[in-house]
Amino acid sequence: MIEQNRWGIIYCPKSGLLSSSKRRWEKIQECLQKENILYDHVQSESRGSVDRLVRMFIDNGYHTIVVIGGDSALNDAVNCLMQVDQNVREKVALGVIPNGMMNDFAHFWYLDEDDYAMTIKALKRHRVKKIDLGLMRYVNQEGERCKRYFLNCVNVGFIATIMNLRRRTRHFFGSRGLSFFFSFILLLFQRLDYKMKLKINTDQIDRRVMTICVGNALGYGQTPNAVPYNGQLDVSVVYHSGLRQIAAGIYFFLRGELLNIHNVHPYRTRLVRVEKAEGALIGLDGRLMRTPVGPFTISVVPESINFLIPS
């Protein structure tokens, strides 16, 4: 029988040097032991393994599951949780110790990837909050109806391209600065706007759009006023601008201040219908979605999971 307060920890190492990853885990272990936390841990071996490991902890009766990873790993954990029966899910609290290339949802709660001690102390207090999830419903390339939950945001268009380039170049170069620099160079060869048809509340949008972000939380700076506990989604729609404004837009995006530029139209809603987004990439919680075909919807599912938050 698993102790009620024992954590099930899934460690998702950053890509890079094994020695660096090992040292990082050793430091986290030291903090866990210093706080006298009971835990069992497993290491994620691949992108698809988080789902399997979360299910293993649930099946073995763990009530606290902590992901040491970034937005994508946390997204996998959430989607696994949403597949189990609600009466089982109600007994599980999910937490995160940020350790990924992108940790935007952790940043929403002011969790710092370099301050393990503070994060572990916060999680130890076991303050649980019911939080909302976003939900994207779409049809895949085989014609099957699919759904994918998200904590942070869905991006469609130019910013999804930037996020994809950031992830790829960060994986290759390791350095945050170098990844930004080479992402800018590669952006010179990307499309700047897309023909889209959207419905948001009573507004029908049928025109060329540079990017849209549907945020349940910060949205990597594009939906800075969104919170995952008000039963609504924030949406930023950015129309095509001149090259100077695009350069300014990228600058403000990287600073998390996208709403400071012109041609950004903000909304708050429960449902977004995307009827058409010709040739636009789609990113969900920082990961590229390769399977959606045709129209899709993005909605909010209020108070879906138990999440451990700081005091």
C-alpha cells in the first residue's frame, strides 16, 4: 500500500550532456531528501513515455505525481490524467518542477527552474487548486476525430513557426542566445501571414492573419492576462504588418510583451472556431501539431484537474 504522502516523480532530463543532466537530478534529490519527502522516481526515456509513466503511478495508487520537465512533458501528463475516470482523477494532484526548454506554465506560478529548493518547499505544502484546461478538437489525417488538452496555449501561424524554430535550434545549439539568433535568420525564409477564417464570440474573421494565440495561461507572452481558473480563454489575433512592425512584434514576443504592438486584437471567450488556416503551423503547449486537417475548435474545460501551486 502506497503512503498517502509519497510522491511519484517523473524525471524528464533536458537534451544535452548526460553529465549535466545527472548533476541536475542529484541536486534535486538533495533538496527532496533535505525536506524529508517520501518519493519514488522514474526517468522518462522518450517523448511518448510520460503518458505511460503517469498511468503506471495512477494504477499503483499514487496521489501526488510530480513532473520534472517542461511544458510538453506536463502536457503529456495532463492528457493522460484526462483519460482516467473522474473519480480516480479527483484523488490525484499534479505538480511540476520546471526542467524543460520551455517552462511557461511553471513561470505562471512564479516557479523558477534554477531554484529547486523553493519549488520543492512550495509543493510540499500541498496547496491544491482546481484549474481549467483548454481543449482542441480536430480531425487527423486518417479522418479520425481527436482531442488534445492543453495547459498553456495553442498557437496558429507565424508564432507557431517561431516556437518550432526556437525548439529545433535550442535542441541543436543548446544556448538560448544562439537559438534566438539562428531562429531570426531562419525566419527570413518563412511565410508572414495566412488566409484564415475564424469565429470568436460574435465576430467573424475572414482575412489574412499573421498569428493567433488561444491562451489558458501566459501563452508565451501573447495572452499575459489569461488565468487558468476563470473558465475562459484569452485570444490574441495579430493581423499582417509591415516588416518594421513584424521585427518589433518578434522583439516584444521574445520579451513577453506582444500586446504592446499595433494590429493585435484581444478577445476573451469560451470557444474559438477555426474554419480555415491555410498552410499555417499549429503549436500546442510549445509542441508542433502535425496531424490536424481542416477546421477545428478550441474550448475551455473548467476545473479539470488538481494542481499543486505555491502559497
